[in-house]
Amino acid sequence: MSNGSEFRTCPITGKKVFAATQNLVWINAVTAVVFILVGGIMALLVGLTRWPAVHLLSADLFYRFLTAHGLNMLVFWIVFFEIAGLYFGSSVLLNSRLAAPKVAWLAYLLMLVGAVLVDVMVFTGKATVMFSSYVPLQADPLYYLGIILFAVGALIGCAIFFGTLAIAKAEKTYEGSVPLVTFGLSAAAIIAVFTLACGAIIYIPTLLWSLGLITNLDPGVYRLIFWGFGHSSQQINVTAMVSVWYLLGALTVGAKPVNEKICRSAFLLYILFINLASEHHLLTDPTLSPYHKMANTSYFMYLAVLASMIHALAIPMCVEVAQRKKGYTKGLFEWLTKAPWGEPGFPALIFSLFIFGFIGGITGVVYGTEQLSIKTHNTWAMTGHFHGTVVGGTTLAFMGLTYYVIPLIFRREIIGKKIATLQPYIFAIGIILIALGMGGAGTLGSPRRHWDITFADAVIPFSFDPAVLFFTTIAAIGVIVAVVGGAMYVGVSVLSVFFGRKMAPNEAKML
């Protein structure tokens, strides 16, 4: 481990890359890729089981693997990658040494031990409680301990980020305001502190309950505080994803925001309002008043939606301006047709924008309203929505960034550049099919989280619409395609990080 004072100067960006930062970015990013591999395997098994033509797993294994899929993809993969992003956005982008590298390694170990504990409990059948683990469902105490350790480790990682910002400001390692990407990551870290604190807070009494030290745990209180962690995890992802969009725009076409003040104000709206949308999970819950629910899932939520609309317009605008400055001015769309579609970062950016905005974002606004949330919340349509946001939006953006982090930070050449270029297209097509298939089946009444969508063994007669089978098949094909795209990402990333050609100290080559 480095003491944090050793650094090299990046020949591409001219930024200082401290050894401690590089090592911590490396270990967190590589660990994230391991967890997306685990989550992707679970996705394939669960998807093939939901497809009646295959119906692969038993009910017990289905729910066990569905629990593992949600935790590994939504929490472990994304949060490990986000911690790597926080270290990059504070230390590298600000030319600063990282605050307390040894403590950052402790944070990583806490997260790793916690994630492994959770997976072991789930895979051994001791925590088949789904992602939400609603009380009175009870898991092994080690499951709750694992989540607490992970949340505490991630909280420490956020503290390291804020400490690095303070060091950079005190040592004047940058001029003017922090870069927009760092500002956006700061917003994500602020939301993360609230989110992870909720997770630690609610799982402490749940741990004591599972140990038998508490006999009565109020399910309503659990649901309220849990969703401060459960859905707010996605709000961290949204904010970090938007920051990555701006970074990908700069890396791929040299795009700069036309009006940074408006973009920064949109991040501020995220901090103030985006977590309020978490309450759409509680719209049928008797513990909250109707007026409270309507205010949170309409007026306040719309201010967070306004922030996303600002970013959705600002990012394509800055890409267009950058392209037109290069001379691509013929017609309305030459700037787009002459964009670097042959590099992995640009299609990852565009598909992430499109899927998040037109599939995940629009359905989120619709399903987040009180009347429609009640109708859709426990159907497969809701699952299609968050696959559009978490996977089509956040995961695809993070994948695109990885192809630039490997040569910039790890100083390794990408192995399989043609595969890397094709990967965002394949993954995006798969996710679009998944979201559309789930949305169509859910609209026709296909239930969420159910092992057998046909209800063939149902005690109560169920009116099954045969058209559900068509949409389920679309979703299953999408799962297979997306898993292939995910496997391409994991393969290229792992091979490049461990076996890619080491770049010369002064070699200024992006891809």
C-alpha cells in the first residue's frame, strides 16, 4: 500500500494519478466486475425460469437466485464501481492525494466481507428473503450483519471522498470550481450518505430481531426505513450515471456543457427531491396519509424529474455543439452520424441516455403516481421499469466508462477492441427487449417475482391472458442477448486489466 504521496502524471489528461488512488480504483472496479458476473449468471437462470417454455429452476432455487440477482446487481456491482468512481472523481480529477488511504482499504474490506457474507447466506438457503427482505420474513443473522458491514464500508468510502475534496481545496490543487463531474459525484455521495445510513439503521434492529434479542419489530417502520435504503440506492445510481454521461461526452467527443450553472442546479434538485420518489413503494401502505403520499409522489417527485429533463437536454446539446465545432454542420444530424460510433464509449452513452429516458424514466414517472403505482407495482411492468433505469441506464454507462478507465488509470491496452465496440450494442438491444417484454406482460397482469407466471398450480382460479406468453418470450430472448453482452464486457475488462499490454509511461493513447 502506498502512503499516498507517490504519483505519476497521466500523459493523456495531464492529471496526477496517485499510487494509492490507482490501487484503490483498481481493486474496487475489479471487485465490481466480479459481482456483475455473479449477478449476470443469476439473471440468466431467473430469466429462463420465468420463460414457461424452459421453466428451468425449482421454486426454492428460483427465489434464492432472484434474491442473489437483486443484491449483486443493484447493490454490490454498482456501489463498488461507484466507490471507484468517487476516488477517481476526487483524487484524479482534482490532482489531489487521496485522504486516508489505509482507511479506504478498511472500507473496501468491510464492503467485501459484507457482500461475501450476504451471498453465502443467500446461496446456502439461509436468506431467501428477496431484495426487500420484508419483516416478518427472517434470514440468518449473518445476512443482516453482512449488509450492515457493507453499508458501513461504503459510508467510509463516501467520507474518504469528502475528505479528499477538503484536501484538494486546502492544498489548492485545482483552480475555480470543482469540475462538473466531481460536482455531480458530490451530489451522488450526499444522497449515498442518507441511503446507506438508512440501510445500516434499519438492519441493526433487524439483526437483533433475528438473534432473538428483540421480539417485536414493527413491519411498517421496517418498510418505511428500508425504502430509504432500497429505492434510494437507485437515486445514487442516477446521479452517478449522469456524472458519467458528462464524462463520457468529454472523453468521446470533447463535449463541454453549454451552461454549467443550469447543470449544477439540476444536481442540486436531485439532492433535495430525488429520494422522495422512494415512497411509491408505500402507496398501498396504511402507515402514511393520502396527502403525504400524493405530495411526495407528485409535486416533489416532479422536481427530481425536472432535473433529469435538464440533463437529458444538456448532454445531447453539448455533444452536438462539440461535433459542429469540428465541422460536422451539414443538415440537422451530420454531427450525430459522424460521431464516434465505432468506439465503445459513445454508443454506451447514447443508448444509456435513450433507455434511461424513454423506457426507464418515462415509466418511472407514470408508475410513480399514486393511482397507477397501485395498479402496476406488483406486476412485471414495474420490473421492466427498473431494468430500464438500473441496467439500461446506469450499468451501460458504467460499462462505457470502463473502456477508458483501463488505459487511463490501469495503463493497460484494451484486449478485443472489436468486441468492446460491439458490446454496448448487444447489451442495449438485450435490455430494450427485457424492458419491453416485462412491461407488456406486466400490463396484461403478469405478476412480479412469481416462479410460475401461468399459475398452473394456483388454488384460486386465475384468468391467464395467452398474450403474456408472447411478451415473456420477448423478455427471455432479451435476457439471453443481454447476458451475452454482459459476458463480453466482463471478458474484455478482465483480460485487459490482467493481460493487456502495459502502456509506456509517456504513451498518450486512449483506446
